[in-house]
Amino acid sequence: MLVKFQFHNKKALDYLRTLPPGPYGSQSSNADEEVDSGDGSGYGGTFKRKREVKRPRRLGTSITRSDGLSIDDLSEGHPQRRGCRCCFNQGNDECTLIEQPDEYPCEACEDAETDCVLIIPPKFKRVCLRCKSKRRNCSYSLDGGKGVDACDACEEEGVTCCAEPLTESSMVRRFANLPARVKAKPTPVAKEPVRDRMYVSCNQCRSTGKRCTNRGKADPGPCSNCRKAGQSCKFVHPLTRSPQLPTSSKTKKTPSSSRRYAKSDSSTPPRDRMGTAHSPNTLTETLYSELEKKNIRKAEKLIAKGKILSPSHPLYQSLFGPGTPNSPPSPPSPPSPPRISSRPP
């Protein structure tokens, strides 16, 4: 039976600290009374009266008890030492762990969704609640949390590790014979900034219609479904556009600024297929030379086929010049007689 004394004087608290610890019972008779419902109900079952639980506030806020009592003031045999820190700091002396240590976490912390940290840390622990909710392997299953305050996963994430005490004698003997694991010092690694995404759920869970276990958009995953499949979560990220300077609408396009009239940056002038550089002087010569080569090739093909071209044909004249082939040369013209003037000397 718990008896509550309220001391408002400092001398009374000092006197209470000097008292030696006395015997205490593991259970209280007036904690949860079982009421027989067989009278008039016809079922013959038993029901437990629902306890009025004081809902604790969130962790991280400044909490002080109204009576000024702290955890250091509790003696070794005090029943409150079997409860959790959150209920004690809130002044809730009816933590369910005091009377039911196997029902972890306590009702107040479970209703408020806060971390239920025991006042007396257990020597051996079960799988922590965070690893259990995320369905991942906890290091407590290897050594029972011997000599450590947090599992490997919670220590890497930097969160509070809450685990139920391990009371099975066979498991306790097994972990007691094991040596404590030596953890290697983690090398400091710069964390990459979390990229914003459009949805909390990953693409795999959204496409299959499964429930994604990622908590918030800052959780990089992998979720339980992707962890079972052996893959990492993929997300939909918003488009990122580079900022551009605003352009005024009054500016007009000039031939120098337009791409159509942009000049080539190459300093060397362009060349034709023969390797000759283009210029106004060589352009006409190039056209005539190409036409001449084309006519020669066409004439050679016609001559090879046995076709005779007329002397007036341009291909014939381009090859042999004006005149007929194999014809005797024309005789030289006679000299013109001297011209006699009619004027007298």
C-alpha cells in the first residue's frame, strides 16, 4: 500500500532523506482492484478498473515537480524508482511500471507517445522500441545491451533508445557469459543535406499501394518493404530551375545579337573540297575549273563509246580547239600589195 505524504517544509525533506530505507512489497493491494462482475451480469468474468492516467508533457520542456522532489532524493528501496523518469518529473506517482513492470512502456508514456526511460536502467534489455517499429535488426538481440546505453542504430541516428528489461533467466545467463562488445569509434562523416521531395511515401510503395514506413520527408529510408526487397527507396523530387536575370521587353533584336546573323568564331577561312581557301578572286576560277573537268570527263566517256562529236560541240572545242581533226593546215595568205598613194610627190 502506498502512502503519500506532502512535505512543504525544507526541514521535513531533510529529515526524510536521513531515514534509512525500509522493506517494500513488489505489488500494491490497492493499485488495481479486480471487481467480480458475476453478480447480476451472468458472464462470470473479471474486469479491471481503468486507471486515471495523468498525461505527461513532451520531453525537452522544463519540468519541475510541485513538491521539489528529485530522483536523487529517492532512496534505494523507494517504489518510485521502479517507474519511469517522465512520470516522476511530471509528478505522476501512479506510473503503471511500479506495479506492473512487465507491461512496458507505461500507459502514460504510450498515450503521450513519449520516450519511456526507466529510472533504474536495466542490465539486459530486449529489442528497442524504435528498431521494433521499423522492423530492423537491433544490436540488443546479439548482446542484450550489456554495458551500453543505446543500440547501434539509435546511436548512429542520435536518438533516445528505449527498451524493455529482459527478465528471462535463460537469456540472462546466456548474455551474462558473453563478453561485452567493443564498439569502434565512428569516423566523422559529413551528412549530405536532405533533398526535399514531394511525397513522404517512396515510389515503390505508392505504385504497389503498400503502406510506407518512412516517417516524414526527412527520412531517407529504406522503408520496411524496400528493405525486404533489398533495394533503396526512390522518391519524386520537385524540379529545380536555375535563377535567370529578367530581360526587359524594350530591347530589340539586332543582327549582331541574333543567332541567325552570328558570325563564326573560327579565324581560318573555309576551304573547298580541293583544299583551296574561298575568296572573291578564287570563286570564279573554281567554277570554271570544275566545269572544265566535268566536260573533259563527259567527252572521254563519249569518245570511248565511239561517238563522234561535231567540231561545233563545246566538248569538242574544249578538247581539240576550233577546226577539224586530221585536216591539212590552211595555206598562208598572200601578202597584200603595197598601197600607192595618188598624191603627187
